[in-house]
Amino acid sequence: MRERMIQRSAMPAYMRLLDPAALAKVHRLELIARGVVEGFVTGRHPSPYKGTSIEFAEHRPYAAGDDVRDLDWRVYGKSDRYYIKQYLEETNLRATILVDASGSMRYRGDAAATYEGQALSKFEYARYLAASLTHLLIHQQDAVGLATFDTQMRGYIPARSRTSHLRAILHRLADTEPGAETALAPIFHDIAERAHRRGLVIILSDLFDDAGAILNALHHFRYRKHEVLVMHIMAEEELTFPFSRFADFRDLEVRGQDIQLDPRAVRAEYLRQLRTHIDRLEMGCGQMRVDYAQLSTRQSFDEALAGYLASRQQRAP
Amino acid sequence: MGFYNILMLIGLAGVAIPVILHLLNRRRARVIDWGAMQFLLGSAAARNRRILIEEIILMILRCGLVALVVLAMARPFLSARPVIPWMLVLPLVFVAVICLAIAGSIRSRQRRARWVLLLVAGGLLGIAGAASAAEYVLQKRFWPAPDGGKDVAIVLDGSTSMHMPAGDNGRLNFDRAVAEARHVIDACNPADTIALVIAGGRAHGILPAPTSDRDAVRKALDALRDGSARAPAAGTLDAPGALAAAARQLRAGHHPAKKVVLITDAQHLGWSVGAPEAWVEPARALRQQVARDARPQVICRTLPPPKHLANATVEQVRFSRTVIGVGRPVDVTVTVRNVGDVAVPGGQVVLEAAGRSAQRDAVGEIQPTNSRVATFTLTFDAPGRHVVSARFLGDDAIAADNSARRVVEVIDTIDALVVGATRPSRHERDRAAFYLARALAPGPARAAPPADKRPDAPDRVRSPFAVTSVAARDLAEHPDLQRYRVIVLADVPALPEAAAGRLGDYVAAGGGLLIAAGTDADPAFYNHWSTPDGMRVAPAKLADERRVCPEPPGLAPETLTLPGMTRLVAHGDSEVDAVSVEAYRPLTTFGNAPLEAYGSLTNDDAILAGGRCGRGAVLMLPVGFDVAETNWQRTYFFVPFVHECAHHLAETSGANWNVRPGNTVTLPLPAGTKTADARGITVVRIRRDPDGAETSAGPPMPVEVAQDARHGPAVRFARTSEPGLYRFRLPEPLAAAWEHAPAARTSVPFVVTRDPRESHLAWLLPADMAKVAGYLDASGVRLDRAGDVEQLEAMVAGRIPGGPLWAYFALGALAALIGEIALTRWIAAQRRSHTVEPVAFGATDDDARSYRARAKAMVSLPDASHQHTGHA
């Protein structure tokens, strides 16, 4: 163990985002797209294109320009008409991981799971999750891109499937620190506009924004035929609001904004508003077939990821 | 409002403690870097106003709690004479508390507002404190503690109304007064001397002189309460008299300061509210005992009256006649009235007469202000003065007014003197004197029952009158006119001057005179006849003779209004209609005074006129009972008519043995009684023990001897302020010669009746008390009213008196504490902060190990799923 710690300490900072134990847990799992995705190489995900494959898809009348090699001569023999035989194509995935780097993601909390002896903030949690997912996807031959943002896009790495691309993404993740306010919806719209090809959009965020705007933005992704996976990351304290003594709550996003109050006085109302927010998100995601996963930082990220992937695999058609 | 521990008010600074703790708590607030500000701000915005209000109310309760505890510990009191009204001070404190609470509760950013509120609160507290200190100084100046010792006279109201239960424990007011007197004793300094006075109709000292021996005073008080001492005073409190008695007692004291403590129920009766002159002498007597620059103080402690009272009182004992003959029945009506405001359940009225078994009559429930009457018939076998006692046995508040005693005089013979125009002769049957004498005494004066009387036959009515006849010209020499209760002038034309003067004296001294002035009478004599003192004797003026023929007028029965006459006229055999009067002298009035007519003829001329002359009574008939004038004397109506007239005169001329408090009782003595013997007569007040035996309550009291040449010797007794039964004690030589009471030679009873107003409870109003204070103040005496025993103690001890308020403040503090706890709990219940479930989020398994096991179980299927996916 000590030897391993020594080895890790010798690693570059970005490499520390890949936890061998976590990777060991998830390396057998796959992140498979549920819908069709537009890949650029043959992979394991359903593709909207018809191509060479062993799985028959459909017949369609011949049109000028079609490759005559695809003509189904048997049909021609029977019906004296030209039909093209089409096969289902499987392609690789173009996944874009959106990591919320707003100030609120800096919240750490006392009940958060620890990693290397330190409780994880929501951003760190998201960073580890993003690293693990990137590793997983790249090793699936899928292309992975990364976008970090707060009120604006902080960094964008287009999707690549090269193994070396993993390092670039980890590098970016390691370099990113959470910053200013959250403005999820404009960023989502921006990314939805950038990604022309259908793919998988993975959002790692605490979603502290107007639920209606978020859902609207998610709808944009869906409109673009993207499959969306929302990983809603919350700290335990944010879910239980366990404070009992008079406290000065300082805003992590807006400098100088704070509020002094007796937490007991607002706990019920806070939890009610939070519950309403989460319920709206959950219902909205369900309605637009967005995969919505709730992850509390109390749970270690590897277990949470493994659990999520396993349950996703179980739910897979 | 003042404070006994005014330094404790410094503790009001502690009101700031909750605010300081609150602010410190805020200052030490844990800083939490928070991400979900979106929801926190939304929650705070939704509840901000409510939270602020809750915090302000909580802070008010907490600051108020501290303030109330501090105020209670400062022992606040409501001064008997407040200078600065508490309605000014208390609101200042509470407004300050509210300002403090708001200052502590508002948001940290509103610092300017907070400082303003703190300054306002501090200013208000300062003003309240300064006002309290000023009140303390002013009160100290108004209630200076006397330098050196003081003489204190404790005057206990022993009037009848004090023997009523008041308060919840049903204790008698008199017992409460005794208990409070003990507090007064305790409040006095060891060097002070204390006098004890019991006051009712008359006030007297219980101790011979003021003493500093506390045990002696307490012992005397205990004796008053358990009844082993002299009977407490009774009747109506004479407040000026009580003050005078206290002044007499204090005269023996040697201290410079004098205080009179009067503990009373403040019944209005007896306070002489409208008579300032009654207070002058007592106040002057008290004022003279202190130095010029000092003022004696009268402290009046008024015991609170009961809220509701069910009290029956024997209001009246009435006899059908006051001159009662031996063996003659007399009707006694006893009136029991409810003078309270709650119905008195029914009971029994018991009538007792000496030597006779008690009679009982039940009376039903008596509603407030209503009365019930019990009727009895008494017959006395022996002459003399008999004590008749009526008692109401029922459940009511004041037992002392449930009994009444009366003395009735039972006489064997009423001596009557018939004065005729001439000496009796064989022609007397034609004269008025004959008819009138025979009418008064139809038979022998002391007739034995006939031997052949059948057992069922009614007793023959024996006349009580013993008649002596005398001629007018012998009247001047007739011995001892005073022994006659009635003298009849039977158609005497005129009296010699000496006889007229003597007879005038007789009437003025209380004798009864019946004048039958017929046609022979000389109007000039009767119309100008007067006593040596100038009082007119005849009640009406005789006019010239009037003859009415041939239809003479008769008697108008409805006009006969003498007592007993109505019953007589109503009798079927009275022959009142047969009477006709042919010749008479019409009666007219002297001057403008209306004629007091007791009967008229059918032609409206008066036939019977009455009036008083001095202490005596006179009736006048304008007929001479001559056969030529009227046939009256030959009818059955004549004898009873004359008897009723004579009875009426005898009653009014008799001595009064039942006197109202304050009136003088006169005991006439036989002629020739020596003054030395008369001086041996004493009067004792009689107390009836529970076993019925009579004992004297108090020492014998002397009488005043009156040697009046005209009225004969008599003794008078004027100290009749206390109701009850009294007896003249006659010395042995006088008792032997006492012919008016042969059955009880050694004592003659009389009764001082109770003032019925004493039972009709009406309390002294503050305005009345202010008037009395004004009367005393004019004479240099200060009157202060103590509302409770604490004030009484303070006034006696020289402290600032006031109604203690600390209990109210302590109760307020308790209420604030309970309110704070209740509000805290209510707020917690409203917030439901501890009951609200956290938001369900993510994996529901709280146990990480079980979650891990489930995740592993899922992970254990990768090959199958992978293969499946791969094949797909």
C-alpha cells in the first residue's frame, strides 16, 4: 500500500485522477449508448447509418448512385425490381463530458466521501467521475470530449478516441478549478449547437440553476438527437441541511454575498424548495428520456459510478 | 409606584443580557461556505418577515422576563399617595424592553437603526429609573419615620356590623381586626407604648394606660377574641367618640409622636360625615398632645366588606298595647327582615319572657329586602317590668342582630283620678263625673271571681283602673298627683288657679289628662289654661255652645281614629250609631295649627281632639255627658270608648323603658326619696351567658339624680350608646320603698334598642373618607387610609406604605417564562426543522456496506451481459 502511495505521489497531478481501484471496479463495465449515435469508426454503439454488418436492417428501392453491390439480386429475381439491401451499422460513440466548474461545486461538506484522506468537494467528485468515464469510454474505442464551464465555457476539448486524448482530458480536468457563478442553460445551448453529430452528452453538475432553464437546455440536446446523461452531484449537507447553530452562510459563487440566519428556521422551507427542484429535474428528465442519476458525495465516486453503470446495464434494452 | 429595594433597579441593566447573548451568538456564528445559496436565499426570503417577528417576540419575552424578575426583586409597591403614576413608569420600562428586543433582533446590517433603538431603550430605562428614584425620595418625605418613640392607640371597631363574616375563610371581621391589631403591635418599636380601645356606641380603653408590655396587649386582644374579657362594644360605631377615647388614652403616653390606628369595617353609620363639628373636639384633644410642628396621625384601616351577605335582623318587636294589665293577653309581632342581598333560608322566631316558657313560630325563606312577621300572644301573671326577648334562629351572617329585647311594664292597676265639678253627692248620677268614673271602674277594683262561676264561662273582665274621685276645689290639696296615670276633668266649668297650675305641671311631667268640657265649661278658662312654663294645656279651643234640635248629630264612626277604636267601632254591638249629641261646644284650633282630631260628629264638628303638653298627653271632648246634652253615656259604646281614651293617655304618660341609643332613661322615684339614697342607684349592663344566666358586663355605672320640685325625684342615665339590657340597681332602703316593682325590688330593667340602620350595611365611600380627612386636617390631625395590613404595618412603622406589587411582577415573570417556553416550542413545531425528512436523493441505502454488496452483485454479471451485448 505504502509502495502504491509512493508511486502515486510520483505521478503527474493529472494522472492521479485515475484511481486504479476505481478503474478496477469499472473496467469490466461499459457505457453503452441507448439510442443511436453518429460515430466515425465502427464501434459497439447503434448508428443511424446503414452499413456493412451482419445484421439486416431493411430493403429500399434502388436509386441512382447506389452501389450496385448492395442490390439484392434475389429480390430482383423474384420481382424484377431493384432493391437495395441495407444492414445495421454499429459505430463508435462521441461522448462529450460537461463538468460544472462553478463556485457552488467547490462545496465540500463534512459528510463527503474521502479520497486519499481528504473529503471530496463536489467538483473533485465530478472530476474523478469524469476521469473514470473518460478512461472507460476511450478504452471502449469511443471518442470523448470535455467541456468545463461556469458562467461561460472555461475549456472545450472536442471528442477524440485516441488513447492519447485521455491525457489531454485529464490534463484539462486537473487544471480546472471551480470559479464563478453557475449559468447552465446558456452553456448547454452553446454545446448543443457545437455538437452536430449525434452523441452522448454527460453532464456532471449540481444543477444549481433554474430547473425550467436547465430542462429547456436539455431539451435542446435531445432535439439535436443527443443522448443525455445527467449526473446530479450533491453534497450530503445540501440534502439534509443538518445545521443547528446560528451560522453565516457565505456564497461560494458570488463574493461578498452571505446570509446570517438560524438554520433551523429555514430548514423545512429549504428542503421543500430543494425537493421541488429535484423533483422537477427528475420528472423533466424522465419525460424527455434523459438519463438522470443522483450522486451524493457521501458515497465514494467509484462505488457510485460502478453502481450507476451496473444499473444502466441492467436497464439496457 | 415606588420600590422598597430601589438599588435593585440597577439590575435592570440585565435586560440587555438576552440581547448581548443574542448578538454574541451571532458574532460567533460559524461561517459556512455554501453552494446551494439559491434555495437558502429563497427560503430566507419566504420566511424572513416571520422569522424577524418571532425573534422580536422571543426577545421581548426574554428581556421582559429579566425586567420582571428585577422589578419583583426591587419589591415594588403602589403607594397610598402616589406622586408619579405607575402608568407612566411601567410603560417606559416595557417600551424600553421592546426597543431592546427589536435592536437585538434586527439584521446585522441595520446598525444605525440598532444603535438608535439601543439609545432609545437606554433613555427610557433611565427616565423610568429616575422617576422611581424621585418617587422614592418624595414618598420618604411624605411618610417620615418619627424620631424617637411613639404612642399608638389601637381602636377596634366593636360595632354589630363587625360581627359579620367577610372574606373566603368566613372569619368574622372583628377577629380579623384583632389579628391585624397584632400586626400593628409587631410593627411597633420596642420602646413604643400601645393603648387598646374598643369602640362601639361607646368607646372605652381595654388597658388602663398605654403600655410597652407587648404580652399584656396581646393577652388583652386574645381575651377580646375569645370573649373572656369585657364584652366587646356593640351598637353603632361612634367614630368621633372613638377618636376622643383614643386621645384620652394617649394622654398618658410620653412619646412625642402619637398615632391612632382605627381598624373598622367603615360602615357609614356613625362617622358623622356631614357633621364637621363632631370631629373638632377629638381632633383638638389629639393635636394638643404633640409638638407644634408635628401632626398626630390617624390611620384608618378599613376591612373589606363581604361581596354578598345573607343577613336577617329582628327589626321590630311590637306589642299590641304598651300598658299591659295582669292576666290580659297582649299580641306581640316580631318582624324579621333580610337586610342582605342573598336570600335567608327560613328559621324559627323564639319569643321568651321571664318566667314563661319560650314560644316558637316558624318563618319561611326571606328574600332580600323582604321581611317576615311572627305573631305571639303573651299573658303576664304578675305586675312589674318584664324582659321579653325575641330571637331569630336561622342561618345568616351576623348573629348579633338576630335578637332583640324589650321591657314591658305589666301593671296591676292604673290609678285614675276623676275630678268632678262638685263633691260627690246623691245626685251624682246626673253628673258627668259619675258616668266617667263608673265607665273606668264599673265594679270593684279587685273583684274575686264569683263562686258560682261555671268553668266554661269567660272570665269577667276586671277593669284595671282604680278610680279616685275628687271635687275640683279640692284638687289643689290632693296629695301626690304623679301617682295617677290618668286624670279626668269631668265637665268642670273651671279650675281654681292653684289646681290648674298643679294639673298643668302634672301633664307637663308626663301625665295623661282627659277633659270632658260640656256646656257648663268655661271656654275662657280652658282656652287660656296653660302650664307655669307657658305651654297650652287644652289641645283645642272651645267655642260657644251649639244645640242641634230636633235632629241632633251622631258620631261618625269612620272618623274615630284612636288606636283600638277601629276594632271597637267594627263590633256589631257597639251602638256607635245610637249616639246622638244635642248640645256641645264645637272644637276649633288655636291659630293656624291644624286641629288634631280623633273623631267627628256627622255634621263634621270635631268631637275628640288630642295633643301633647310637655311630656304628657291631653284628650278633649266637647260634651259633658249630661242627660240634657247627649245619650252617649247610656249606650254600650260609652264604656269601651272611655277605656280606650284612658289607655291611650296612660300609655303616653308612662315611662319609656325601651330607649334608642343616646337617649336618656329616667327612673321616677317615690316622693320623698332622699338624694343620698338615690345616689346609691347604679346601672349595670347585663350580659346573657350561654346557659341563660344573667351577669353584669362591666362595672356599675353611676346615675344622675334629678330633684325636680314639680316632677318629683328621679334618676337619669344617659350613657345609653351601647344597645343591650341594663338594670337600675336599687340600694336596699330604696328597694323596700319601691312600689313600682314589688316583684323585683332590687333592680329595674330597661333596654337600649339597637339602631336598625346598623344592620342595613352601607359603607363609607372614598369621598366620605376624604371629607372626614378634611375635618381632621382642619384641626391639625392627619388621616391616612390603609388598604391592607401591609400598608397598615408600614404606616405604623413609619415606612412608605403601599400595596405590594412584587407578586404581580413575579407572576408576570412566570408568565413570560411560560410564554417563552411555549413560543419556542411553537416556533420549533411550526418550523418542523427536526421532523422534516431530508430529501431522498440517489441510493436510498444508508448503509454503505449493503450498498457496496449490491453493487458488487451487479458487477459480478459482466461476462453474461457483455456477451449478450456483444452478440447483439
